[in-house]
Amino acid sequence: MEAKIIVCIFASKFYIMTKSEYMLLKGRIKEREKQIKAMSVDELIENLHDENGFGKYTILEMKQRFDSLEDADKWKIIDELSSSTKANQQWAEGKRKKMKNK
């Protein structure tokens, strides 16, 4: 019997699991990250509303991709993150000011 020795924080919850369970979860997270990177902006926004525990990865992808997007997509992200957490609201407000000064 494998000892449960790994503590993992995922989706704001603590899990105690075996190494093999951890490796399975890690693989699922990596696969989900690949899927998120392949999504369009509209798909990212739709995914953000799903209660699947991958919201922070979706927001991170939006922020990383922001500067290379067309203006219409930038505004979609700004509008979406403006109704999110306080930190995301501040980020969106900074980007909104830069877009208006363009």
C-alpha cells in the first residue's frame, strides 16, 4: 500500500494523496493548460464562467496574451476582468486607460 505523503493545493482546496494520484492530477492539469492555450478569446471568456477550477489558468492566459491581440479582443478581456476580483479589476482599469490614450 502506497503511503499518502503528498499535499497538493488545487482549486483552493488541500488534498492528501499518493504519488501516483498526484501524477494523475498533474497530468490532467497539464492537459487542461494545453487546451486553454489553444482557445480563442471568446472561448476563454466562456471557460472562465464554467465552475471547473481552472479560472486562474484562464485569467493568466488572457493576461499573457493581451498585448498581442486585436483591439476588439482586448476590450472583451478588459470588460470581462472588470467584473472579477479586485486585483483583476485594477489590472483591467490600467489596460483600459492605456487603450483610451492610444
